[in-house]
Amino acid sequence: MLSELGFQEITVRKKDQSETIIQGWGVAEGAERIVFSAYIQAVKPVGWQERVAQR
């Protein structure tokens, strides 16, 4: 999804306290075994607007 929007160098890194964060959401018990909290980093290069508009 991010790459379709013009982002590059996309990285996803799990947060050290991911399980605690998910448990704090108060959603279904055991949700921390299915999803994780993460840092997402990406670069959107110069000229991205023109490339997206051409699609």
C-alpha cells in the first residue's frame, strides 16, 4: 500500500514493548499474539506527486 502511494525504502520494525501496548488497547484477549505494534518508516522522493497523478 505504501509503495503504491510512492513511498520507497519502507521498513517495519516491531516495538520492544509491543505485547504490552496491544494488551493496553483492551481488545480481545490474546490479540498480542496475532498483531504487533510497530514503527513504520518510509521515504517519499521528490516528484512523487507527478508520478501518482499519472496513474
